[in-house]
Amino acid sequence: MENIDFNNLATKDDIKAIRSEMATKKDLKSEIGKVRQEMATKQDLSRFFGKLDAKIDKINDKLENKIQEKFDQVLTSNDKQIKILKEMRLELAAHNASYKRHDEKIDDIEKDIEDHE
């Protein structure tokens, strides 16, 4: 067993000094009251998250509108390009028909020349 030096134990005055430095129940309750005043309540959190949800919904709606606007612009541009391609296809078909007639006429002329020779 350890040897205890009973001459160096705390005195009543030492214990009183330590007790005066320690917080009492009243001190602790006062501090807890201050902390509680600074803390958010369930109602505060509910209001905060309600406002946050509303802001998120508003931002989401704006984003959806911008995306839809850009998508509409792309579709409009695509429609214009399709119209141009259809016109070009019709022109190409007309040119091909014209070239075919020219080829037939040239063939007829070449045949007539061969017949006259």
C-alpha cells in the first residue's frame, strides 16, 4: 500500500477556496438559460426550412424556365435548318430532273449525228 503523507492534505480553507471557484447550480442554470436563448427552437427551424424550400423552389422554377427557353430556341433553329434542307433537296431533285432531260437530249442528238454520218 502507498505511503500517504497526511501533512500535505487539503485544509478546510483550501476546500473553501476551491468551492468558491467552482460553479454553483444557480450559475449553471443561468448559463444554460443564456445558451437556450441563443439556440433555435423547433418553430424557428421549421420557419427557416420553409423559407429555404420556397427559395429552392423559386430557383428551380427559374432554372426550368431558362432551360425551356433555350430548348425552344434550339427547336426553332432546328426547324429553320430543316426548312432549308427541304428546299435544298427540292432544288437538287429539280436539277437532277433537268440534267436527266439534258442527258436524254444529248443522247438523242448524238444518235441523230451517228445516223447522218
